[in-house]
Amino acid sequence: MITPGYCQTMARYNAWQNHSLYHAAAGLDDAARDAERGAFWGSIRKTLAHLLWGDTLWIARFDGGAGPDAGALEALERYDWAMLWSARPALDARIAGWAWSITDADLDGDLTWHSGFLKRDITKPRALCVMQLFNHQTHHRGQVHAMLTAAGAKPEDTDLPFMPEDIPEWR
């Protein structure tokens, strides 16, 4: 279904796009990042907070490391811009480290976890869950890209064929 190469490409894409969006958002003030913009999570910051929370939750299921330090709704309020700015590069490095460490066998079989939202255990194919990580990122980053553009910020292109060979360093 998917390969380690797919995961590596998507991990690079994730880091590139997050770098672009966060640097575009850094040109806005807190009020602009927190302004209600009609997206599912409301604002640029809250959508980025949801992404950080969701990425942490999924990668913890894959690599066995620490999960989110807050509940889904608590993260929307508690994850301020400074926290997001400092946590995102480390999380992207964690996702990339996992992607470059896996084998085909790591994508086989099922993954079982307890859903706090559904209040029950869920079992799904591991490869499907990995695709969920990357698809979820792309979905919400698209929302952030639209909100940033509407706010006058200029994030980079989002097309995979235009991804640079080297992802810029976070500064």
C-alpha cells in the first residue's frame, strides 16, 4: 500500500510546508494569528495547535514516544505562538527520524489504540494510520495556507514537485 520511501517523502514535505507556513505566520501579530477566520478550528494559531496536537498523537502511536501533553480542546487554548514556534521543528524532526528508521515490515499489520473521543479501542491497518498522519497534515495546512493568504501573508508553493532538495533551517 505505502512504502518507507513514501513516508520519507511526506515527512520532508511536512517539514517544508510547516517551515513555510510558520515563517509566513511569523509576519503577523498575535491578534491576526488568533483572529476568527471561519476555518474548522477558527484561527491560524488554533489550527496550527490542532496540527501539533494531532501529529504528536499519531507519531506517539508509531514510535512509542511521548504523546500530547494536553487534551485536544485544551491544546487549542494552551498552545500559544511561542510554544508552537519552538515545538514544531522538534516534532518535524521526530516525524522524519521515524520515517527514515522504518522498514516495509513496520507498515504491515494492524495498529490498535484507545480513542478518547470514541471511548473505545480501535484497530485499523497500520499503513492506513500512517496515511492518516500525512493526509491530516495536508488538509489542515491547506486551511492555514488559505487563512494566511487572506491575511496578506505569503506562504510558499504547496506542490510536491517543487519541494526543494534541502529543507530550510528553522530560524
